[in-house]
Amino acid sequence: MAETLVDVLWFIDGSGDEQMDQDDAVKVMEGVAHVVSTLSSDQQQELIALLGEMAAAEANPARREFLEEFPEGFGLIGDLS
């Protein structure tokens, strides 16, 4: 399930104006951020670990970066800076 979610979000993130209305893209991304924020702490930690495993196995550097930034970008962890 996590891989499918990442695939959809990766597509949306990389879509240009001609492929997808950017307001709709933002709504989807915000919706996902809201849903993952409602997961229990254990579920959030499990998702973070899974995303880390996916990033480590990813050959595409851009997709790997997306996976590495996912936890912070979708509110699973606080701002690290």
C-alpha cells in the first residue's frame, strides 16, 4: 500500500500544469498529509521505517530524494533544520 501511495504522490509531485491542475495537486498532497497525521505513533514510525527502506533500495536519485524527504514533507517528523 505504501508503495502505491508513494507512486501516486511521486506522479503528482512531478506533474506539470499541462498534466494536472496544480490546485488539485496541492489538495491531494494536503489530504495525504492529514491522513498520515491521524495514524497512531506506532503506525507513523512503521511508515517512516518503510520509507527509509524504500529510499535505500531506490536507484533513481530524484525518487530516492522524494522518499527521503517524505516523512518531513508530509508531517511525520518535525522540521529537521
